[in-house]
Amino acid sequence: MSIGIIGLGYVGLPLAVAFAEVGQDVIGLDSDQAKVDRLNRGESYIEDVESAKLSLLGERIRATVSYADLAACEAVIVCVPTPLTGSREPDLSYLRSAAGNLSEVLSSGQVVVLESTTYPGTTRDLMANALEAGRRKVGEDFHLAFSPERIDPGRTDYTMRTTPKLVGGITPACTKRACEIYERICDRVIPLSGPEAAELSKLLENIFRSVNIALVNELAQLCDRLGVDVWEVIDAASTKPFGFMRFEPGPGMGGHCLPVDPFYLAFTAREHDFYPEFIELAGKINQSQPLFCVTRIERVLNDNGRPVRGTKILVLGVSYKPGVGDVRESPALKILRLLDELGAELCYHDPHVPSLKEAGLSNSELAPALEQADLTVIVTSHPEFDVGQIVEQSSLVLDLRGVTRQFDAPHVTRL
């Protein structure tokens, strides 16, 4: 028997590799034929998965675009995107499509697990209803559970095996069967009372970060008005050995979870006549942070007798976090768009992002870009960056990540 995985992106592909490495045959399904072809040639398009590793796994992982290939799988894990619509509401179109297609090939006794981040009730209402077509009954004819993905792209200290796995099934039997699947690749699997607890646990994990990042971003804005170094304040507070957890300000939040999850929880809360003002406020603050950063760019240029229009600005780092090439919801995209609207001449350097179709830009070589730029803005501090070189070779620097604190230079400004 094999493990089926629907969606072979940042969540699905590492999951496929994890199962294959313990000897499971994996059938991965994706709607993108180009991705399927690359995987079947042993080529990876995800940074956390090396092509050499795929090649070693050989036939253990087979990619397909056909749902019929999942019919013989012992378990099917759904890892499709759950983004936001243009109006910042949950977009479950990918999930509805996957559930509908899977229902047509679902076999007796199969275990289905949803890993895509969503609001409480999705597994029970959307998934169960779709899969119970044809008089099937969840917990008897098939098993259904939710298990939130907890991958942190680029991280090596906590892996899929060492990060505890939460599992909440529709019935106790569903939970038991899903736990048995994950125990093959995770050292610790934690059963929960049901899918709603697991769905909400995932949202809490990320909203906790969202709220605290919003707090420190707002503090950075206040420190700017007070003329106080926010980095000194954070360093000082961090010396307290209890009761304080360090968070740092920046240009905003990005990725597939942190900017999205507050809106998922707010959506389902409103359906129950509850308005999570605290959570929604944090989302608004983080969404507006790139605009504050552009205002800081305007002020730095103004203080040096330059307008934004016609000024050559180099943006360093456009992915949403250091060490990865993922640009989903990256604040750099909004900063670039706002600067473009103000007439700046833009370029960027990011060793992980060869091109930015959204901005119509391609990655620039660092040395000549530093030499030609009137202002260098550090948006994402990749580990490959030589901060000393950046400071030395730049005319002006605006550091939105606090990585230049060791340099006392008059042409460097920090958030």
C-alpha cells in the first residue's frame, strides 16, 4: 500500500520525501503538469528538498495528475493552497476541487487527512460532506482527520520527525488511524479531541506570532516618533530571564500562513457573531507596515536632498524570510510596488529569487547594484549577505531588519 499526497508544494513535497525515506511508496498528485514531469525526472523545485535526495529515493515517489492513481492508496493527505481572495476572505476553491475529485475515487477503508491551514469546521463540514457522497459514512467506510502542517521552510533544528504532530479525527477511530500513519515519520504524535481543536491550534500558533509582531512593529513606529532606538529597547527587555519573549520589527509579514491565518479565524468568528478585534487589529498593523517603511525611505532620501522619483533604489532580499526563495505575501512586493508608483528606479538582489514577475524585475548582481544605487534598503537579511560589504559599498543604507547595529556609520539608518 502507498501514501497519496494531493498538492506537491512547500508542504506536500517534503511530506512525500519523509514517507519515502521510511520505505513507503508515495503517489504525489499535482495539477501542474510541469511539476509532475520534473519530479518524475528526479528534479526538485523546493529549496528544502534537494534533487539529489529525490534521485536517491528513485521509484519510491511517483507524481501524477490523475486522481484515479490515488484509489489504491492506504492514506491520502491533502496539502493544497488555502489563500485569501482579493477581499481578504478564505479561498477554499482548491480544497473544494480536491475534495470533489477525491470523492470520485475514494476506496473503502482509506484514511484521508487534511493538512491545509483553514478555519475550524472545514474538515467536518466541507471535507466530510464531500467525501460522504454515495452513502459512504465517515468513521466506518473511510476515516477523516485534520493534522496541521508545522513546517518552517529553511529551518534545520526542528524537522518533520522531531516536531510534534497534532491529529484530530472526526471519530476516535479516525484519530487512531491517522495517528498510526504519522507515527511512521514523526517521533511524537498527539491525538486531539477532534478536527476543530487541531484546526484552531494551527491558527493560534501563527496568530500568536502575528499579534506579537504587530506589537513590536507598532512599537517601532512609536520609537521613530520619540527618537528612541527600538533595537536598544528590545535588547534591553530581552535581558529579563522570564515573562518576556523576543520579537523583532521589520517590513511586515509574509509567507503562506502568518499574514493569512488571522483573516481565516476572523472569518469564522464573524459567522458566530463574534468580532475578534484584537486579532483583526494585528492583521491591519502588519498589512500597513510596508507603507510605513516606504515613508521611512522617503524621509531618508529627503534628509539627503533626494526625491524618490528618479532615484536608484536597490532592495536587498525580496523573499518573505531569510534563507528561502518563497515570495508569497512578501512585504518586499508591496514596498517595490509603492516605490514604483512614486517613480523610483528599482532593482533588487536576492540569491534565492532569480526573477520577480510581479514587479517585472530580474535579480541583479550585488556588487554593481550596490555601486550604482543611491539607496540600499535591506528588506530580508539572507545569511549569504555580507553586511559589512553592503555598508561599505552603499551610498545610503536603510536597514529594516536591524542587521547593521554593529556598524556606526553616518550613512546608515535603521528602522
